[in-house]
Amino acid sequence: MIAARQTEYFKEVDKAVLRAIMYFDVFNYPITAEEALAFAPMPVEKST
């Protein structure tokens, strides 16, 4: 049996933004990119 190497595909900040998007998706409410950053469960800085 070959041991599989676990790879981290998403950084913690990516996961935080995805959590915010998925939360609003439950209620079928579309959000903007700014709202996704604002409602992420951790501080996220907007990159240019």
C-alpha cells in the first residue's frame, strides 16, 4: 500500500472566504466579493 501525501490545496484565508460564501449560499443569497471578505470568520485583507 502506498502512503498518500496530504496536500493543502487551500490556505486558511481561502477557507475563511469560502465559509462566508457557503453560509450565504444556504439562504440562496448572493453576495459581492467585498461582502465575502467582510463576513469571513477571520480578518482578510483585500489584495489588488
